[in-house]
Amino acid sequence: MSKKEIYPKTEFEDRSSLKGTLFCATILGIIMLVSWFYVFNIFVQR
């Protein structure tokens, strides 16, 4: 079941999936950096 469903999708959604994963990764990285800077500033102010 899974093999038959995966093959046709990878041909069409290969480029879009790569762009989506990169987009999600960049958003997560930005959120992590912002949160780390926020926590760091809280500790520095104390």
C-alpha cells in the first residue's frame, strides 16, 4: 500500500516538498533564535 502511494507523489511533489521543508526549517530556526535571545536578555537584565 505505502509503496504504491509514495512513488507517484514523489515525482510531482518533490520540488514543492523540498521548498516546504526549507520554509518550515527557516521559520523554526528564526523562532528558536528569537526565543533564545529573549531568554538571554531576561537573564542578563536580572
